[in-house]
Amino acid sequence: MKKSELAFNFIRVPVDYVMLVAAGLAAYFLRFSNFITDLRNVSYEIPFHSYIWILLLTALVWIIIFAVSGLYTFKGTRGIVAQTRSIFLACSTGVLVVILVIFFRRELFSSRFIIIIAWVISIVFVTVGRYIILKIQRYFFQKGVGAHRVVIIGATRAATTIRKEIEKNVSLGYRVVHHFTTADEAMLEQIKKFQTEKTIDEIFQTDPSLNQKYENQLLDFCQVKHITYKYVPNIHETRSINVQMDSLAGVPILELIGTPLDGWGRIAKRALDIIGAGLLIILTSPLMLLATGMIRRQDKGPIIYRNGRVGYKGKVFEAYKFRSYKPEFCTDWRKEVAGQESAAEKFEKELITKQNAKGNGPLYKIKDDPRVTKAGYFLRRSSIDELPQFFNVLRGEMSLVGPRPHQPKEVAQYKNNHMKLLSIKPGITGLAQISGRSDLEFGDEAKLDIYYIENWSLLWDIVILLKTPFALVKKRNTL
């Protein structure tokens, strides 16, 4: 989901709330208008000051119902008709909740008329508010702001139909960057170039006979770079459960759902990261001071070791750790990326060869590592060395929960199916860590992390965070 869509979805919340309150007020004043009272006398008049508080609270509950109903996950390309159906269902659910509350409280609301009319008016008012927002958003689309930049693949009738519809109807919110009629290596390279220039948001794959090799590479690339992948299905693929059905110009299109961590999910996770990291920095500050003192007492080298790690969408960042190696054995990740072998890296390779260190996928383990200081051994065993990564979380480079970040040279050895690990921010802890810490084989760890990515929920993040201290107590090796 684009940032502009998130902005418009955010705007919908206060607009919906205002419209619901306005609908409630309109129903109240309509009930006590001369026209209605002439038709039916008011037997009991609820005081306005009491009614307004009930209305404000009820509108808030309805906003929650709207959110649960998916009314804040609409993309700008969805029409008002699709939104109106969901608005009708959400408002109807809200009325049922009000009726149930009245029933179980065993209190008679003073006016059934207000409830019924408020329901009708709320549907109208919310729809009008949504329509105004949609018109504004589509105005920006016509100006090229917030439009989804798409690449179409295939020489099919569906591809031609989709392209013509997008070009004819700019307000749909799409703009065709390129239309590839053939799939080959040149196409893949061109798509990668487009992405580097930040000119692709979605790919429409319309050719059911596309070479499996190219399709797999395309899928892996889209997952890592967070490019929405949509394709025209055959009759059997429409039964898939990991897709979202849509249509464009009458052509059925399936959108692969890579992770729930899009839209509001990403915002919720980021909020948890900021709040959680801030609190954990305060709570673990005594341990950080202890680590600082131990390292300073050991030698005069730097306290923090900045190691290059590959993060979200393959971007390299500096991960902070308390230094556990002797200063002369700390590698410079920038030289590694540039292909310059330092003395520390050369010594590391000699250790691996000498010990015949067992590879764990792209990773390896060195027993009785002579590079580790006495203080470093304690810091690594207790995972205190990783506490500075809370600052990486605040900087937005990492998350509290996610796949562990690996070095560029390790990521270079990833298999295609491992690239999905780069589709979200790396984490300090994760499903793999609470399932076995570093005892797990890399392949098993990757499977757990990919499962986490595809099935993420905020509750799951909280559960993993709560279980992490118990995993630490087992005194297993850290990554």
C-alpha cells in the first residue's frame, strides 16, 4: 500500500466519525421536529446532554466495527459502490450492537425512531464522506500523484484489455510504465532497473504459459522488493486461498498476499516497535552500563561494534552490538562489500578452514573462538551484546520481532526461497529464536521466519516478545 493510500485511509477515520456523529444529531433533531411530532407525539424526551455523550461513545464503537469490517483497507482504486456495500453491512452491524446492548441492559431506549433513522442517515452520510474523499484522491491520480505504477506482462487479450482500460480511465489510479509482450532475461533485468529507479508498484502477469523459471524469479523479486504481484488466473487457481480476488476492465485478477504486514498492519507493528524499544532501553539501561564497564575494563577499543547487515528490501545498514571481539579482529563491513579483504577477515577465513567449521546454510560456527574476549564471552552467552539493537529499532532499520539480519556475504549465498526473509524488517528476536535459538539449522530457521512473515499478527509479536526471556534463560548460543 502506497503512503498516499495510507494517508487517505487515515483521513477516512475522523471523517467517518464526524459523519456518524452528524447522522446521530440529524436523527435526534428530526425526531423532535414539528413535522415528526405532529405525526407521533414524543412520550419521553431524552435530554440532549445525555444523548450527545451516548452518541459520541456509540460513534467510537462504530469506528471500531468499521475497522474490523475492513473499511480502512480500501485502496484508492476501489470504487464507491464497493465501499457502499461494506458501509451498509458495517452500519447494520453497529445497529445490531446497539440493539443488543439495550436488550441486555433491560432498558428501553426512548425512541426506536432515532435508532432507525440514525442507521439510514449514517449510511448516507458516511457514503457521501467517502465519495468526497474518493473524488479528491482520484483528482490527485489524474495529476499523477499517488497513482500505482504498473508493468504488464503478456501478449494476451487480457493484457491488451487491461492496458487500454488503464490508459482510458486515469481515475482508476494506475499508470502503465511498460508492457512486456515476451518474458526473458532482458525483461527481468529491465524490471529490476525500473525498481531501482522506484518506478514500479505493481506487476500484472497475464500470460498463463509464462516460463516457470522466469515466473519464480519474478515472484521472488516482488516479494523482496514489496512489489504487488497480480496475475490473470486459470479456472483452478481461482480456488487458491492465499490470494485476493479483484477485477479490472472485466478481467479477473488475483493478487498474491505475501504478508499481512501491509497498510495498517505495518503501522501497528511500527507503533509497537517504538513504544517497546523505548521501554526496553529504559529497563535494560543497567545491563547496558554493566556491558560498557566490562568492555572498557577489558581494553581500550570501541564499546559499540557496527556490523553491516542486510535489512528490508536488501538495504545494508549498520547493526549495533556491544563489542565482544578483540579490537584487531573486528572486520570492516564496508571493505567487505567493496571486495577488499582486511586482516581480520583473512584471519576469520583461516579459522574456518582450520576448524573445518560446519556450515549452517550460509552461516558457520567457530568453536572456542580465540577472537572473543572474556567479557565478550559473557555478553554473547547472555545476549546482552544485542541490546544496542533497540536503537536500530528506533531508527527504523530493525523491528523488535522478525528474521535475524545476516551479513551481505551470507545473504549472497541465499537460495531463491530465502529472499522472502528480506521482505520485512529484520528483528532482534523472532519465531526461530524462541523455537530453538541458534541450534536450528538455517533451513529450518528460514521456514519458521517465512511462516511468521506470511501469518503475522500483532498478538503474535507480543507472544514472541514475552517468550523470548524464557528462551534466553535456557542459555543457548546466540546468533
